[in-house]
Amino acid sequence: MEPRTIAEMFLATTTKYADQVLFSEKASDGWRNYTGREARQIVEKTVYGLASLGLKAGDKIGILSGNCPRWAFSDYAIACSGAASVTIYPTLIPSQIQYIVEHSESRAVFARDREQVEKIIQIKDQCPQLEWVICFDDTDSFEPAYIMSFSDLMAKGETFSKSGTDFDFEKHAREVKPSDLLTLIYTSGTTGNPKGVKLLHSNLVSNILDSLKVLVVDNTDTFLSFLPLSHSFERMAGHLLATSVGASISYAQSTETVLADMKEVNPSVMASVPRLYEKMYAGVQAKFATGSPLKQNIAHWAIETGKKYATKRKKGSVSGFLKMKNGLADKLVFSKVKELLGTRFRFFVSGGAPLSAEIGAFFDAVGIKILEGYGLTETSPVITVNKLEDYRFGTVGAPIPGVEVRIAEDGEILTRGPNVMEGYYRDDAATREAINEEGWFYTGDIGIIEDGYLKITDRKKNLIVTAGGKNIAPAGLENALVLSPFIEQVVVIGDKRRFIGALIVPSFLALNDWATNHGIPFSDRAALLNDAKVYELFQGEVDKAMHNFARFEIVKKFVLLSKEFTIEDGSLTPSLKIKRKVVEERYKDLIEKMYAE
């Protein structure tokens, strides 16, 4: 029988896969594993612990932490207790955390370590409803009585369960209803206060079950989790969906260690935003570019051969000769790229932002599948996804079963289905604006449907209207530019301007090698970017990227930036999207100078 709630799903999985490793994290002496039975015991003690503190069904409980097994255990404990989790990005500053804790009316918060607990201590007096803080790090201790360690909470739970209470863990978990609130996810919007998206148990369960009808994963798979679990994409794909089929989840140590962790974990499936694939693509291209002319020719031949092979394979018409050529290409080139991912790797799922069709086709040629999908926090999140056996680059696939999609007259994508949120927490006006009377949710994205496949053009609010009245979607231009091995990040601008411009962050690893090989001396990044030959290099890369765009769309001028956009400096959201308004405001003097010249 299919589960109706996340609580039922967790009970079913940990019963069926009691002896199988479901969660792993890197420890000082190797990887620490947790079986289904161990996870069930930890969650059960945590639920009893929450009950001993007076927390009950319907309460809101925050999780302020990076990815780790205790994030998962806390999430399942909150779900099984009938409370609702409030996910909080650990990169947020105290004032942002205060807004979420206060607005959500959270009575308790799980926090990763001292750094996160200190943030809560700073805002505690402004959040009168907040009663408890539970720190995942058992090695630390705190003065305030309202702070305890995760182990202390479990110990309280064990004592409470033996105290003669009539509270029963499994009975309580099975009383949770599909219509109960499962979680509040606060959107990491680029302006204003975030909105709390209300997702019910039924929303996430339907999205899991419907996604599994097109994504083939099971208990033999291993996921590597590195996108923030606070984000709906990783929460569903790399957490809830993975657990639902009994797959094993290993947690990357950080975003910087992903490739190293992949070699150790040897995963079969991963979810990521395009940023990872762009960096991998740029790294491979830079490696090709530094090779001898012979090696460059071999790499180019191999990629073209791989693309022809992939196209023919989809049609089921691969000749013996092409198969032999592709085998040689794999031996000479592809195998070295695939070594980065391990021996068990099956596919990536990409979401969160548009993926360049060229990058998808490149990795497909190498033999690495990237299945692009589409969704929003408000839709639990999956709306569409490509299939392993039926995919089209440049599209985000077809709607998953049970989900409807249509295009409004102005090009906006609308969707309807059991995955659509109940609404925004304590914001009825915003809910009415987002969901019409027929249940259609307005995504804010612009797109078209071709042969049943959805193609995203851009965010509606990102569309550029030039001084000449031309509508331009910057995402397509940016995707073309980041294909250059010398371009790390880019923001295309030009709203109400005479022409399109760009702010470009170079890939300094590739650029430094290029400068050294061309005998260009430099003392630092600023000196390097001021060199005329470097500017000529980037002009050539921009001209090449703009080859297939209309004259009014092409980037006519650009500025090279010496510093990457990061989460820490506020120019990236926690889900790695560039905050355009922040970037444009930060570099407004450079932008004005570019347009004045």
C-alpha cells in the first residue's frame, strides 16, 4: 500500500530496509553509516524527546543546519510528531533568521553547531514564542537552560518513553493526516522578506510517487547530497524521494569537496543545479585547451563522435563502425572524464535554473546523463522532468503524471496538480495572487511547449526591455557565454538601455594558465584584467558566444570583474542563483561607465 504521509513513508522504509545503510557522513575515522533500524531508533527517541518538552502536533520547529544525518533525523522526527518543520539556510544572518523564526511562530530550533546556536542566542529575546534550541554538536555545551544537545534530547526521550506515558511513537506517527502541514519553506527571494510556502504531507507524497513513475531509482542506488536540504529541490529529490525507495544517502562535507566526495562515495545518482555542470564543463574544456594540438584534435573528434553516437543510440540505429569509433573515443577521452564521478554513476538530475543545451549534449556525448527538470518550492517542487530513455536538451521535459501545465497568453507558465502548495503562511493576499480560483499556480516563468516538452525562456521579472522596445531573455545569452572555458559567471544587463551589456567573472584558473602560456606577466587579478591582450581574448569569446543571436540581442560591451559572486557576499542565493539587483547595485559605477563610453 502506498504511503499517505511522510510519517508513514518513513515507518515503511525503516521497517523494510532495517538492515540496509540509509544514511552516511564523513567522520574523522572514515564514513559513519546508519541503517534503517538505527535511523528509526534515533527518530523515535527524538519524537519522545520533543513530546517531553511539551512540543506537540501542529507546532512549528526550525532546522538551522547544513546537510547531515541529524538534519534528516530531525526532519523525520518532526514529521512523525505531527509538527511542521521550518527549514532555515545556515548561511543566513541573525536578522534574517529572526524574521523566519518569528514569522513561522517556531517553538524550537535544531541548530548544527555553536556558530548557528550563537545566531539564535542573539535573536532569542525578539522571538518570545521560541522555547528550545537543540544543538546537533554533542561536544559543545551552553549556559542557557533552553539549549541542549541532540543526545540530551534523545536521552530525555528515552526516559519519557519509559515513564508510563500514554504517548506512543508509532501510533502517533500513524495518526498524522495527509492534510496536515508538513513543512514551511521560506523562499530565498532576491528582494524583500521571504514568503513561507505551506506544503502538506499530501503535496510531497504525491510529488514523490508521481516523480518515481518517470525517474527510475531504487534501494540499490546511492545518492550524494550536497545542495542545501533547506532548498525544496534537494529536500525532495535527494532526501524524501531517496529514502522512500530505500536508497542510501551520503552527505558531502561541503560544496567545495563534492568531486573528492564523489570519488569516495561512488554514488549512482545526484541532484544539482546547473552551476556544478558549468564548472565541470569549464574544467574539462580548459584541460582540452591546454593540451597539445594533437590532443586537442583528438578531444574534438571524440566529442563529435560521442554526439553522433548518442543521437543514433536514441533512434536505435547505431552501426557497428560508429560503435567501434565511440569505444575508441571512450578509451582515449571519455573514460578520463567519467573517472571524476566513480564507477557506479547512472545520472544527474538538474534543476533550479536553466541548463545550457550544449552542456547537456556534451556530457551525453561523454556518456554522462543529465536529466533536466523544472519546478518551484510552491510545487513541491517537481513539475516536469526528462526521462532516461526519452530526453531533449534545451527542454525541462514533460509534466510528471498528475500535473498539468499550460502557457498563459503573455507566455507565463501555469501549473495545477496535487503538488501545488496550500498557500503562503500568514499571507492570504499573496496566495490569491499566486493561485487562481481554478487552482492554477502562476510560476513567474516564461516558456513554450513543443511536442509536449516544456522549454523555459527566463523568469518573467528578469526579461530585459531595451530602450528600443525589444524584449530579451538574459538566460539564453548567459548560458551561451558560460560555455567559454574562460568565463566562470556572467550577468547580462540592458533594461531600458541602448544595448545589451554583461558583467563577466573570468575563470581565473584557465585565464592564469592562458596568460602564463602567452608570456603575459601579472602580479594580481586586477593587473591581469587590465591587460589589452586579455580583453581581446574575452572579446573573442563573447563574439563567438553571440554568433547565433539576433543583432539586438548580442552583448556589445562587457566589464571583467576580479571577484566571484558568492553566497557569503550576498550576491548568490543559498540555492546558487545570482541576485541580479544586488549585483547591479554593487557594480553600478562600472555599469554606468560602460554605457557612457
